[in-house]
Amino acid sequence: MNIGTVSERSGLPAKTIRYYEDIGLIAPDRRDNGYRDYSMEDMHRLRFLQRSRSLGFSVEECRQLLSLYGDRDRESAEVKAIANAKLGEIDRKIAELQGLREMLGHLVANCHGDHRPECPIIEGLSGRAPVH
């Protein structure tokens, strides 16, 4: 398959596919004319990468997961450990965002939003007023 076909079938832009090739995540064959020739295995790897990236895995984590994907002697514990670490990272980000939401919500709730120049939001951002 050429890059246009594999792009359409995988849902990934050609630029992303070329990037994945540049960093060694996929290695399509080359035709005599130098064009890339993607196999069904390349297609499966690209779909795997797309799903992994959509779940928030980094390129390096995807590299590890791809290695395990291709290893028939893998232990599922290795895969679970990577996924569990990502889950913990997501939970930490959610907690951080919830804290930010509470802080900003407090500032918004305490701002009168009228014609007066006093504004707890500006004061809170400037560090002049305590942010709860």
C-alpha cells in the first residue's frame, strides 16, 4: 500500500506516518522506485499507535507497547504495569485540574463583575489576595 492508502485506512495523516517511520516505530519496505510500500502488519502497527496515542501514551510508551505487541513471549504484567502507570498519571492530572477549577471558581464567585475596578480575579492572579 502507498502512504495515501495507509493514511486513509489508519486515520493518521501522512505526515504523522512519516514521523513514525523517522523515529523507528514503523519500517515499511521500499519499492524499486523508492516509494514506501506498507504491509498489513504496518497498518496494524499504525492503528495500534493511533489507539495508544489517543489514550495518552507518549511516543516512548508507545515504543514499549509496540515492542510488547510484537513479543509473543511477553508477560501481560509488563503491559499492565505500563497501562497502570499511565492511569496513575491521568488521575494526577485530573486531581490537578479539579484543584485549578476550584481555585478559579472561587475567584469568579467572589468577583462582582460590575463597573467597579476592584476584582478578586485580578488580585488573586497578581498574588495580592489569598487564593483558596
